[in-house]
Amino acid sequence: MKVHKDSHGPRVLVLGTGGTIAGRAASSDDNIGYVAGQVGVAELLAGIEAPPGVALEAEQVAQVDSKDMEFSIWLALAQRCAQALADPTLAGVVVTHGTDTLEETAFFFHSVLGALKPVVLTCAMRPASALSPDGPQNVRDAIAVASTPGAQGVTVVCAGVVHAAQDVQKVHTYRIDAFASGDAGPVGFVEEGVVRLAKPWPERPTGAPPSIPDWPRDADPPRVEIVFSHAGARGDLIDSLVAQRAQGAPGAISGLVLAATGNGTLHREIEQAAARAQAAGVRVVRATRCPQGRILAKPGDTIDDAGALGPVKARIRLQLELMGTTGC
Ligand code: SIN
């Protein structure tokens, strides 16, 4: 499906994937009892005035509640983005997405696309059927970012704030300003369709060149699980995951992210089980449970750390590492 709202450039491609932004509830005063992923992206755009001179095109790539996001959808999206970004006439891409795993999709794109043009993910906390939905303004703001000369990299736009993919995190369950960038702070703000930068646009990640377009859509990524370290933690969950691997069970783990306390510390039971996992050939990484700050490595650390990445992004980075693409 394609929607041309204006025949003049710059062109922005809007890819729909579902989420609350495309959600419908039975009543306009219901902001939580909706079904996500009901309204098509063309319909979402129908009520939105494109910025002057900007030509919009829309494609529906998926229609899911983002809690059910899958690697295959990431691949389809990333491949479509890569193809679109290679078109010299295209200014940028906007992706409408659920809020729940938005930071994961954004980080995946950041890691694999090497985007020099803007790829802007946006969302909503209220369904399209709400009395006062936040989606239309967010989409309008995301299009403003995607068509801003000089904009680059993977960002998330929500409630007038532009966040870098590597920093953004969903921090609120209900408020429309649901995202934050932690210590790093936002990239900037969108005010009446104009971007005000607070810092430079995100750099493309360093490391191996992106290889995303070559991956088959049905590729099964290496299984990487996240295990929390917490008061009273036990290591038997890790041991049973490692035992499945030893038995050659299909889809057994290749990697483990330990959601660690504070500066990367682990309950002794988890630490001992992690050592057994490493000895069995599982790649283990620590990521802090803290929403802000980074793990500061210490002499004698025996398990690598993910720096400032939280557990869900550390999991993606580890999957890409195990697939042979460093990402960032
Ligand atoms: C989803 O993530 O798809 C549903 C929740 C939301 O978009 O806020």
C-alpha cells in the first residue's frame, strides 16, 4: 500500500508495525482496554498534515502488539529500511511501533543499519480511538525529524522529545511522555514542527559493516536468555539452560545476559552458575539492572560487561556478536 500526500520532495517513507498507536478500544474514554495493531498505517496518516513540501509514502510491514515482536519482523523491517535508505531521493524513514519493545527495535536498527539518513521510530501511549490520542502528533513530529536536513541515525520520537536509540528506555507505564534517555539526555526536541538539537545527531556505530540485507528472513538468531540477579537468587535456572545445551536440544542457549545489581554485581549463586555456563561454552555478559549509569569494569572481573546497555539491549548486542556482526 502506498499513500502519496504530496508530489514534491523531500520524500519520507512511513512503515507501520502496529502497537497502541494503531490500537482501537470500544469506547473513546478507554485508554487501556484496547487491542493494539488494528489501524493501518495509511489510515493513521490520513488525518495528519504532512509538513510543507514533504511527500509521504506508507507501507504496512507488520501489525502486532510489540510485546510479541519477533526477530523475523526486525529483519523484514531492517531490510526494507536498508533498501529505502539506499534511494537517493528518500530523506528518511519513520516507523510506527508499539512502545513496549520500541527501545529494542531501535537498538537493533542502530546496530545493523549504519544509518546515515534518519530512521525515526514513533509510537503512542493512547490508542487511535482515544478521545485525545497522542499518536498523530508523535507521527507528525517523527516526520519533521525524518525530513530535517542533516538529521541522521536511529532515533525515537515521543511526546516532542528525540532520543538516541542507544540511550532510550521506556520508563513509564501510562504517561504519554513515557521515554527517557538517562544520563545521556535527549538528542533534542520537536517544537511546532522544528527540531531543536540538544546535542549532535547519533553517530553510526563503529565496528563491522552492517550485513543485515544478506540475512535470510527465516534465520533463527542464536538464543540468548536474560537471567536476573536478585535477593535470594538461585543458579539452577542457568544450570538447566546449560544442561539443555549439553543435551544438544534444538534452540538451546548460546548466550546469557545476567541482569546484574548496581555496578555489575551478582548474587554468589548466579555468579557460580555463570562460571559453570562459561566453562560449558556459553557466552555470558553482565548488564546492570539500574536504569541509569554504566558498569565500570574492575580488575579481576571474570564476566564481560555491557557498559551502559541495559539487559534487553545487551541481549541484542550479544545475539549480533554471536551472529558475527558486532553492531556497535
Ligand atoms: C505495544 O507495545 O504494541 C502495545 C503498547 C504500546 O504501544 O504502548
